Amino acid sequence: MRPRGKSWLLAVSLLWLCGCGYHLVSPTSGRSVYLARIENRTRQPQLEFFLTEGFKRRLLECPGLRLAGSAASADTLVTLRLTDCHREPLFFSLQETQDILIGSLRVSLEVEITEAGQTRKHHLVQENLPFFLSKSYREEEILAEISRRLATRVIFLLLKGKT
């Protein structure tokens, strides 16, 4: 065996013996979570679609949780209601035109977590996202980002109650 091969074998053996802390998680292990259809009570169209996508992506990234195919097969049922979506100006230009340069999007979400047929948690989650209204304003990117942030907060609620 060449010296380079021995070094490689030694490094791999040491990592294996010392336990590097890395482990694979099976997609079939962990608590199964089903997301019920999201109710959108706001005037912002399609916000529920962005939130559904954001929640599913965050859930799939989280070890110990997995996405269930139906409510009947799930350990946990998550029900989300979008209750408020509000835009407001944050910064105006200093010129006489008073153009709005920076705005903020605030979204409120009711979260209900049900396990074993009993509602365990009921929370109100809010998220604010500032955005520029200059040349690069993109509505879909802003909705996707605030949905990712809201989804992360919901995942934290699921993990917090895991004990």
C-alpha cells in the first residue's frame, strides 16, 4: 500500500473510532406530522401556497420529524390560519415626492398542534420582513421569504413540545 493510501485509511479509521458525531437519519424514523390545508383569512392571495411550500421544506430538513401522507397516519396534526397580512411604509425619501423607499410586511398566523386527538398547543405567531421598494421589488420572493420564516417558527413550536 502506498503512503498516501495508508494516510487515508488511518484518517478514516480514526474518524470511525472517535465518532465524528455525524449520523444519517432515516426518512421513515421520527414523529410524523401532517399539515392540514392552510386557511387564508387575509387579503393577500396565494400566501397559503407559499406557506405550505415553506413548511414542507423546513419539515423535511428537520431530523426527528417527517411528513405524513394523511391526517389518519400522522402522530401530529398541524393546522395553520393566516389571520393578518399588513404592509406599511418604513422609510420615505427626503425629496419632495415623499416616495416610500423601504416597506415592511407583517404576517400573523394562528398555529394549532393536535396530538392523539387533543389540541396540545394554540399559538399566535407573527413575523415582520422589511423590503426595499426600489428597482428590485419582487412580490413572490418577499412572500416566499416571510413564509420560510413563519414555517421555521412553527417547526420550533413542534420541537419545543417534543419532550
